[in-house]
Amino acid sequence: MRRVLIAAFALLLACGAARSQALRTTPLGVCVLSSLSAATSLTPTTCVSQGGAYQGGVPPRANYAVICAYAQNVVYRDDGVAPTATAGTGGTLLQANFCLPFAGNFQQFQVIQQASGAIVIVDFKLQQ
């Protein structure tokens, strides 16, 4: 019985180590999008750096981001087509105070506000 318990404990430790390896990320910087009355992409002009070692836009090593909407709902698309403020036909809704984990093509991501005052914060990461 003792051997079974030791083997089960070792298996749990191994699974936990594998899980933490899969979720390891390195923060690369945060940018803020605040002018969203038209479809906006993640460029150095629109995606203003809020710290970190890069100057805005998408950090060179970024392969993952957490994208959060604040104050108002936004609509986004990640296929290179400009979204409209109409969710469904114009893109996918991201409600205010919710976040979207994103590991797609940053160059094709665009977002627009549904009502005035929306803010989007993008937290870039290197997922290893």
C-alpha cells in the first residue's frame, strides 16, 4: 500500500511540473488603446507602451497576449478585416471588464468601440 501511495504522489508531482511548464510566460510590456472610434490595430502609433523595454506596437518576441476591455464594450476581429461596432456581423464582442487570451496573428487583430469611452489594455507575453 505504501508503494502505491508513493507512486501516486510521484505521479501527481510530475503532472504538476508538466502543467507549470506549459503555462510559463514572460511579461514583455503593456500597451493601451484609447482612440477606438474607428477600427484600430496594434501599431506603434496606436498601441502606446506603458512600460517595458519596447516602444509600442507589438513587442518582437510576443506570441501571446491578454486583451482586456474597460469602460465600454468593444468588437474585434483577428482575420485582418476591419470590425464594425455591430457585434456578430461586424466581429466578436468583448464586454467591458472582461479579458480575452489571444495567441493569434497580432498584425491582423483590430478592435473598435461600441460606445464612446472604451479602453483596451493589451498585456504582451512570451509563452514558453
